[in-house]
Amino acid sequence: MAEYRVQKVRDAFLVLNAEGERVGPFWANELAAERERLRMQVAFDTRLKRGLRPCLSCNAEFQSQGIHNRLCDACKDHAASLGREMAG
């Protein structure tokens, strides 16, 4: 999930956060703004410990949203379906 994006405003480019707020200077070209967006995104993801991680259940690698996210979607769905069966 990207938290930062680049937007063109007149003859310049901006890096905006998820709330749409400017988080840096105006850039003269899109490539420079995109580099800054990527730098900010990597720093943000690193703070949250986002990235590829092995699922604790099946050991398949998946894109984790942070240290709280340890099961892949398939294992999470399977666990949820087991919970519904036991409750019903």
C-alpha cells in the first residue's frame, strides 16, 4: 500500500502523503519527484517493517503490511473459515 504519490501542479511536481498533503519541495521534473517519493516510501515501509516475509503457517513468502501481519491471505482466510465453522 503506497503512502506517497507524485502529482503535477502547473510546471512542477510534488510528493504528497496519503492525506494529500505536500511533504517536500517542488520538483522541476517528474523523475526527481519520483525518486523522492520512492525514498520516502522505503523509509516509511522500513519504519513499519513492511516487506516480504514468510507466513508463520505455510512458510510462503507474502507482502506483509508490518510486524503485526504474519499470516498470508490464504492462511488468514482459512483460519477465519475454521472460526466460523466452530462458532456455528
